[in-house]
Amino acid sequence: MAIIVKLTSKTFKCVENQRAFQIHKKRPDSAIRVSEVYKDDLLLACRMLNESELKIYLYLISNQDNYIGGLSRVNIMNETGISESSYKRAIKGLIDKHYLVYNEEIAEDSQGMRLPLYHFYAHPEWVQFGLTC
């Protein structure tokens, strides 16, 4: 049996065993604005990735679209709380699952250092192009 709930002039439908929830995302003025993230992308990542892979996925997806930056092992380990061995396995897992894709392009940083460029996809590459796994 469906129940119609009216909360702060928003009407939504739920069933008896559900609970209602409301999201609050108040940010301080000093907060860094991050990228928009789509629910379908996050839910797919939750199903496909292990804990360490998901932590790096969330770290990467928080950037704006087309952002290019250095992938710092130490910074990611400090920000996410994963170990070095978990970091290495997670990067390999993200590559194997096509979230990180090497493209043979070279990125050059502001100091002229040339780095191999990996592309990060919110959905694995095979999903974006309609291919099956």
C-alpha cells in the first residue's frame, strides 16, 4: 500500500516499510566547489568497485569535467586514508574496470614535466560507448 507524504510542500510517494529523508548540504563559504555527480554513475561505481577503488573514484569524480591534474599517490593516500598497497591495487582495479584509461597522450605540467595521461570516466568506457563487458 502506497502512502503519499507531504513535507515542506514537497509531495512524494513511499511504501509502508520505508522512511522519509531529506538531504542537507550546507557548505561554508570557504568550501571548494566540486563537480556535479550523477546518481547513476555513483550507483554503478558502488556495485562495481571495492572500497579502495571507490575512495579513489570519489576523489577523482569530485573534480570538474575536463580538469587535468597530477595523480599524486601520497595526496590520495592522505586524503582517503588508504595504504600504499591498497592504492596500487585500486589504481590497477580502476584500469582493469575501464574507469581509468591510458591514451598514449602526454600531459605537460607548468614546469615542463611530461607525464603519461590517463582519462578518468565516471562510467566505465564500455558503458559510455554502449559496449558489453
